Amino acid sequence: MCAVLSSLAQAWGSGDADAYGALFTQDAAYTAYVDAYYQGRCDITEAHRALFSGFVKGTKLADSLLGIRFLGPDTALVTSRGDTYTAGKPGELTKVQTYTMVREADGQ
């Protein structure tokens, strides 16, 4: 799970919408703090392609794990605190993210 969060931050920092979107399930739901809702991997990828070339271009993603709650052998609720930044990782992270992570049949 920590590797997934790290991969999300790495893809974000690279502005790589394809790598970012690939970390979500085909039927993922994504709710953003700016009143946006994306449904499915394709929608998440394309929305971030637009974001990475516009609004958040050149930003990085900071993330700090707050907790993991296992809901079963292949599902966990992961909560973290995060923020975007351009220079110098922020000391205080102002946003809270909640992820429902699942291990799919292929182990991903």
C-alpha cells in the first residue's frame, strides 16, 4: 500500500497521467477536493492529463500515511494527509485523502 502511494506521488511529480491512472482499478471512483468526481480509470487518467498540462503542471505530491484499516485479506481503507507543492516539501499537509485499496486477482 505504501508502494502504491509512492507510485502515485512519483507519477504526479512526473506529470504522467497514464502511470497515475494505471494505479486505479477499472471501476475506480475519484473525488477531488475541488468538487470534481471521476468515474473509472479512463476518466481519472484523462482528467489528470488535463490537470498535469494545466492547473497542477509542475507540482509534486506530498503524502504522509495516517492509518490503514484492513477490511479483509484483499481490501484496506488507507488514510493519508497530503498536499501539492512546487518547491520545498511543505511542513504542514493540509488535505486528507481516503483510499479504498484492493488487491485484484492478478496480485496488483
